[in-house]
Amino acid sequence: MNIVVEFFVVTFKVLWAFVLAAAKWLVRPKEKSVAGQVCLITGAGSGLGRLFALEFARRRALLVLWDINTQSNEETAGMVRHIYQDLEAADAAALQAGNGEEEVLPPCNLQVFTYTCDVGKRENVYLTAERVRKEVGEVSVLVNNAGVVSGHHLLECPDELIERTMMVNCHAHFWTTKAFLPTMLEINHGHIVTVASSLGLFSTAGVEDYCASKFGVVGFHESLSHELKAAEKDGIKTTLVCPYLVDTGMFRGCRIRKEIEPFLPPLKPDYCVKQAMKAILTDQPMICTPRLMYIVTFMKSILPFEAVVCMYRFLGADKCMYPFIAQRKQATNNNEAKNGI
């Protein structure tokens, strides 16, 4: 094709993409069904991972829960089973009443499986993934959610904690994707969800290792999405989730300027996950929560660095992690004192 003609074709496609994006803001696309599909969630024992598990359970997905903490993972599984029981009771009541217009899944399809897995260890991921394939089946929806934070200034952070942050928050996405993507490619079907952070789009002081890990996983996700498009595997969807500070306790003590806080409070975990679920079930490539994060990211891309610094200082975002780090340091010192270290 002549390069001039191709240029106009590409220009039209770009403009059409804007039109489609605007249309989705006005008319919410219909959510797809994940009923009966195998959904694997890492870091499912608490926080956003637990809430993702409950949301997928309500939509009748077959759950595979990974977490390094066996007890908390089993607690999440118990919550999922309660949801399944309620669904089965509702199905039975509907059938008994003769209201069988909608397809009702048989009870055996509503199952949850738990695995204790340290996603920061490559071999542990591959071995656990093989167990999942043998005991459950192939994964259709992969939610890479597990994450950690060290809570130390760079020069005070032990190298082991920096490595741990990078392994869990970034490298683990490589291992889980390599474990489950091959089958998705074979059947051209699946969905890979990357739970990153707004700190993977713009950074702040004091959490260099965390920001680096989230920037890394955002880059991984975007490159993977391009690779799937290049391979014309349009049946495999990807969604990047970049929330602002979420009130899960992970960054307890983090504070921006007090006058700004009422307008930009920490996100409620339920709200964050519900918004993410809407994006996943409508095959939205990326979601930033709240939407203000899109504007911040755009401004960071076009403004000179010193202008960004001025903006950060006005918002109190330049040192927002310092109170959090101070609390973590105090808690660590208290634990050491109690243990006689």
C-alpha cells in the first residue's frame, strides 16, 4: 500500500478509536460472563486479592487462590464458599419455582481451590502452576495481584527487601504469565489482569523500590499487550489496573496536604475492586482510579520536571510517604525491642 494512503488509513483508525472510546463513556458495554471459567488470583488472602475473589465468585467463576499465607487464603476460600452456597440455594429455589429462563450452573461447577505459593520464587510458581493444571484445569483469567512494600528510605533499606519487592511486584508477573499464557495462545482465549498502581505511572519520594517494581510491571504489561496484538491473538484480553492509594493498610500513615485530602482521599477497597471488575468484564485495556489519575499522568508527561516538582509540593505529594515510612520504622524498632534484639 502506498505510504500516503496508508497514512490516511491509520489517521482514520486513530480518530475512530477516539470515537469508540467516547462512546464507551456514554454507553457502558455489556459485561462478559466468566461463569464456569477458571480464575486464578495471586495474593488472594487479603486486601484487594480477597475482594477480587469474592467478586469473581459472585459471577460464578471457578476460583484458584494463591497466597503465601495459608491461613488467610483459607479464610478467603471460606467466604467464597458461602457465596457459592447462596448461589446454589438461589438456583434451587428458581428451579423449584419453575423460573428456569436463565441457565443455571450445576453445583459441581462452583468450586474454590487454594494453594500456598510464594510468587517471588520462580520455581515455586512453576511447580504450583503445574499442580493447578493437573488438579483444576487450564486458567482462563489470570489476576496478578500479589504485592509487597518495604517501607524504608533507599539508603536504609536492606538489599534483601529491595530484591523481595522486585521479585513479588514485578518478576512474579513474568513467571505466572509464562506458566499460563501458552494454553491461552493455543485456544486464543483468556484474560490477563495486572494490578499495578498509580505509582507505576508517576512516582514519589521514599519508596524507590516500590515505584521501580510498579513501573516495571506496567512496562511488562504494555509490552505483552502489544505482543498479543502483533500475534493477532485478539481473543486474549489484557487489563491494567492502576489505583490511587487504597485504604487497605498497606500504606498506613501516607498523607498528602491536609487541605487537599478531602478532595483526594484514599480509595475504599470495595470501590476500587468494583471499578476494576467493570473494566475487566468489558475488556477495558486500562483503568486508573479515580479518573483524576489520568490527568496527573498526562501532566507529568508534558510538563518540565521542575514544574512537576512544584505541583507535587503544592499537593503535598512530594513527601507523602514519609509519615508512612516513619510509622514502619517505629513499628520495626518496637518489635525489635520486644524481641530483645
